[in-house]
Amino acid sequence: MDLRTDLQAGVDFTAVVVRLVGDPGSPPLETFEAPAFPSEPWITGVRVHSFESLAPGEYQVQTELRNAAGEIAASRLLLVSVQAPKAMTVLITTTCTGVVCPGSADPPGAVACHGGQCVLPECMPESPEACPEPECTSDADCDSRAVCGEGTCAAELCWFAPGPAACPADQVCRPEIGCAMCDSSGCVPVAPPGCDPGLADCDGDLTNGCEIDITTATDCGGCGIECRGSTRTCCAGVCERSCP
């Protein structure tokens, strides 16, 4: 089983937990937990586990990314039909962080998050017919939401990662909010130099000062950082589904 995610190991998650369940509601047939090392290429895919000698049938595979406090940072449920040896790829993007499925407008069976949308748990790269329309067809569809990040299109989803525009050494590039100060409780976007918190100089024109309010859904935490998909609300400079 491979895992691809653009959440940052060591910042967003420190461990991966995988549970294999046969009959729904029954105890797990197998539970696997492993540390997540920042040096591994999570955004392109890491082999996290192999299930050996599975009998033919349907299985639920629950994958959780857990942070240093043991809390679930993001998760993905797959429903897999096994008749022979089978490849399986779990995709978890930052657009699914904080998304609870199914939403009020989703069908009851849409219990998994895929690219910010609630989908059937059968949806995975090996079963594209169970997935919604592609989120992207090229990198041009995945403009980064922050200057320090860059977006790419892979497996029909947009992935965001730190780019060449580095943040200061004491900060972390969060592609969804820009340069931020992070600790075990989360990340807070850094106010642009020379501007009061909540404002930014987005046009480079010194005559009009810090002209943009960066607490809105079109400029959330930084210039041009738009809250899209299921995270359409700007809460204290971070895109969320709803504010606390």
C-alpha cells in the first residue's frame, strides 16, 4: 500500500496508522503504525505497508495521519475488493484537512474525502470510475495559494508543496497560508513586514501602504490566497470549512 500526501511530515503529521477491517463494525484484522520521516518523498508516494495472504473479499482500509499529540490530522477510508494481488494507493491532500464526510449536501455513502470533495470510499487511482471529475488536467490548474509554495497536478488532483521562494529559517512554508510560525498546536501565518496584522502590501506600491485585508476568503493570510473548494471561509488567516 502506497501513501501520497502533501501534508508535511514533521509538521502536520508524525505517524501513519493503517487499519484493515473485514466485516463493517468488526474489530480490525490488522493494525499497522509507523513513524513519518520528513526525509521521505510523501508527495510522490511512499510504500507504507503490505497486507499479506488476504482471502478474496471486500475490505475497509482506514489510513490516519497523526500529529505529535496523537490527534488525527487527516484520514482516508478506502473500500477495496480483493480477488487477487492488488495495488492500492491512498491519496490525502491538504484540501481534505478538516473536512467531515458526508457533508449536508452529500449522499450518505460519500464517507471519504478526495481533493476536498466527499466521495464514495471505492474512489482511488486504481478505480477512477468511482471518482468525481478530475480536479485538474495540468499544473496550470493548480496555482499555488502562497508565494512560497507551488502547485502540481498528479493523479487528477492538485498538490501543493514548498517552492523555491524559501521562508526565513525559523518559519515553515505552508502552501495554503504562506510563511508561518508552527508548533505542536498548529501554524499561524506571519504578518508581512511593515504591515499591521491582517493587512498586506500586495501591489508593491508604497504610496498606498498595506492596502489589502488578508482576513477575507479571497486573500486569506496573504496576497491572493483564495479559500477554495470546501474551505471557503477565512478564519484568522487560515482557510477552513467554518470558523470555530
